[in-house]
Amino acid sequence: MLDYSKKVVASIEARMTSSRLPGKVLLEAIDGISMLEFMIQRVKKSKYIDDIIVATTINSEDDKIVELCKKLNIKFYRGSEEDVLSRVLNAHKFINSDVIVELTGDCPLIDPEIIDKVILEYLDGEYDYVSNDHERSYPLGLDVQVFSTEILAEVDRKTKNKDDREHVSLYIYSSGEYSLKAVVAEDSLFWPDLRITLDDHGDYNFIRKIIENFYPINGYDFISKDIITYIKNNMHLLKLLDGVRASDHSNEKIAKK
């Protein structure tokens, strides 16, 4: 039985000081729309998210992110750049969340249908943590993690480890102390080696091509299955990913399955 009394809030971690692609979240997606705005508009299409908050930093460089949030009437919280766990936790305390939907600003093509699938698995089960991320089956860039604000507050008290503080949910899914549920991609979306995440220039050019294909006709209303089909029909686009952080030589092999 789903508990609809819980306040479910999506937080998007976003900052301007990426080392590989500085200012990436505010790079243009299309028609003057930034990647972060594109992501926010897609997250808004979730059926089960009650609110959205952008968790950014106190750095002056991130004033531009705050300006965007104000323009879009999206809530924001400013905290530590390095201690992302405390930043996200305090953002959710600020907005009084019961359930955290953790998203990162390098996922502009996040799929609201997948967001809702992970949320439903969490609300309908008895797990501490549900994600499609800790066991990789979906393409990188469609990552959704769901857990309670109470659990994150507990983790905040338990660990001061730098990695745990930088990677918000790392302790939850790696400590062995919590019950986990992995949401596994159906066959049509199974492509764990595909990158549609925004980390460097190759990623940016690749994502732009996808957006340029769909946005003029569909606006923000296109889903992961559409994206996968488009890529499989235009495999030459994977050349744009040559030289990015992770090797993509396995992409063609996966696509032919």
C-alpha cells in the first residue's frame, strides 16, 4: 500500500566548478535553455514528486544557478561544495522532506517515467534505499536514488569519511547496514555502458544532438525508449563520445543485442 502522506522531494545537486567541463549545468541545451533548466522541466513531469529543490554551493560562481532557480520559481539551498551529504541533507531539512529523490545536475535527460518507477518501488516496499544506480543496467545519466531524510540524517551522524561525504548515498548502499532494492532496466533500456551524462565536451555534443532531434517536435516530452531507439538508428553519433572519461567501445556491441 503506497503511503501518499509522505512528502517526496527531488533534490538536484548542481555547481558551476566542474573540473572537466566548467559551468556545464548552465551550458545551452537548445533555444537559450540551459541544461539545468532542461532537466528541471523534465523532473517536473514526475507524477509522484511533490517539490524540487536545487542543492548548490555557497561559491560565488553558483550565484548564476541561484538566479536561474529564482527565474524558474524553484527552491534552492546553498551549502558546502565538498560536503555534499550535508548540503543535500540540509536542503531537505529546509524543505521538510520525508523522502529524498537524489538526482545530480549532470543528468539533463533524466526520465520522469524512470523517476516514478523508482519512487513507487520505494513507497510500495520496505526498503531503506531503492535505486537504478547501485547495480548498473540503465544508461549512465538516468540515475535515480530514493531514501528517507531520516536515513540520511542517521548517516550524517555515523560517518565523517571524505568519500561518504562527497558521494551522498555511498554509505547507505555500501555499508551493509541497510536494506537495498535495485531497479533493473527492461530489455529495451538495458545499455549499462551507454553515456548520456554530462561530464565533458563529448558528452555535451552528444546530448545536444539528442535534444536537437526531439525538442522541436516533442518539447520536453520524450522518454528513454525514444532516446535509445534514436541512438540505435544513428550509431555514428557515438563517435562524439570518443575520448570521454569512460571507454565506449562496448556501445555498439550492446546496441546490437
